[in-house]
Amino acid sequence: MKTSDFNFDLPEELLAEHPSEHRDEARLMVLNRKDRTIEHKLFKDVIDYFDEHDLFIFNNTKVFPARLYGNKEKTGAKIEVFLLRELDKETRVWDVLVDPARKIRIGNKLFFTEDESLVAEVIDNTTSRGRTLRFLYDGSYEEFRAKLNELGETPLPKYIKREVEPEDAERYQTIYAKVEGAVAAPTAGLHFSKHLMKRLEIKGVDFAEITLHVGLGTFNPIEVEDLSKHKMESEEVIIDQHNADIINKAVEEKRRICAVGTTTMRAIETSVSSNRKIGPFNGWTNKFIYPPHDFGVANAMITNFHTPKSTLIMMIAAFADKDFIMEAYEEAIKEKYKFYSYGDAMLII
């Protein structure tokens, strides 16, 4: 398989700038792999495809406001700092991306508040845009994190050209988000409303949760033509025994098991054993799923519409057959489905 096999023309106007008015009223394309049929529904119709004791697996990661703006000492130049991950809680050292990067060198200081209560010092270069920062803040760790949350902005993807709006803080977050640590939302889950979750519960559908803290690596473009040479950035995964047991019971009973999102799928495929059992997992994954791939747990998945040549379209092509996915995407463009983070959804059964 080559990267160019997953290229297609995506009109720019189909990239969603805003979410649908109501979470569960985005459009839903339903792909049936066995019959190779395509249906057009609303997201809330997803309930019609599941029965009692079928299982949804959700990624309960929580997005934190990862985008900060600071000023460089002396010049006062405005610098965007995108928090990627905390490296050391005690010393408040973080991996970040900076923009514009050419202005930021080791030893530089960045000021985030007028009273200079939050300052960061650049202590290392990691990549062309990557830096390691040590934050200087006179307060407890809890107060420091509260200050980051207060100053930070919802990290909408760069393709969204508008300013961040107050509703983004709520809408770029799943309603079941619990464990803070993601710099991008697990977007397939954005379509679930409290009302829809309640209806699924009443129908007897079971739920399990895993945690995968979404990093920016998911969105990195693939620079190589040979997919086997692409390296994914690592993302942190946590699966506890309780949720592993729920998933394994559904596998044993041959239920319909739906992975909500590519991040959920990556997490469970990382922790599944050869006998199709999920074990507890606490670590990192850089698993890259592309055709051909034998999926061990889920036999259904919900996902958004992805951009050309992305690792995400490659995963769903592995799940649903590449030709069928490319045909569905052609249909989605014709029917003007919205793509990407705030876009419409696809259910593959």
C-alpha cells in the first residue's frame, strides 16, 4: 500500500468550521461491509443499529486548553506556544511547539502575563518547531495548572481559520470526557449527546471506557510513499481491568462491539492479545494501522470523515476495505458531507 493510494480531491468548503447545531444531529453515513451498501441518516439514528448488550467503547480523554500566547523578552514579539505534554511535574518542564519557531532559541524567556507571574524559559530544541520549556510560577502545582487553564485557548485544529469562540470550550469536548491530557479531541465522540446516551442505556446497550490522550502525531502528514516506513508519534494509553473485563465479555458473547473513533480503535488494537482478549494497559502506543490488518476486538466503528493521505483514512480503509471506503468518500463529497474534526460521522458495521 502506498500513501498516494489514499489521495482524493477534497473541496475546501467541506472542511467544517463549526459543529452541527445539536451534537446528535450531524449527518451519519452508514456503511455495511457485508452488503456493501451505503445509507444516509442522522447521527441519532445510530441507536437503530445496536441491540441489548451490544457494546460501545469510548475514549474518555479530556482536552485541555493547550494553546497559549506569550511575548518574547526584550523584543515583545508575540509567540504561540502549543503545549504537547508535561515531561516533569516537579520542575514544570513541558514539550511544546512554538510559532514562529525561528525566533525562539535556547535561553530565551517568554512572558505570558503582564505582571510576569507566569514565565517560561527555553531549555532545549527538539524538532524544527519543537522546544522544551521550563515554566516559572510562584505557586503550588494546582495553582500553576489553573493558571495554564485560565490563559490557554481551546486547541482547535489549524485548518479552522476563525477565532476560537466561547462555545468551542464545550463543543470541542466529548460529554463523557474525564481524564485530562489530550491536545485534540477524539472527534467521533463529539456527536454523542446526553439524550442519545440515555436512549442507548434504556435500550440496554453497554458502555466501556478507555483513555488515549490524543497528540498531534495523529494529524502529522505522511512524508513517505511506502507506508511501512511511516513512524507514528507515541500517545499515552490507559485501560483498566474493569473495562477490559467488560470488553472481553462482549467478545466472548460475540456481541456487536463498536469502537467510537480511531483513537479508541488504536488503543484496543494495542492491548489485544492473539486470543482476542484485552489486557489492562498503561503505557504508550505508536501503532500505525493500515491495510491489511486483522482487527481483534471491534466489529463496528464510528469515525468522522478524514483528510486525504491521512493515517486516519488508512485505518478505516483497513477496517472497511480500501475500495469501499474510497467509493463512500466519493459519495460523501457528492452529498456534501462535512469533513474533519467538527464534521459529520460514519458508522461502519
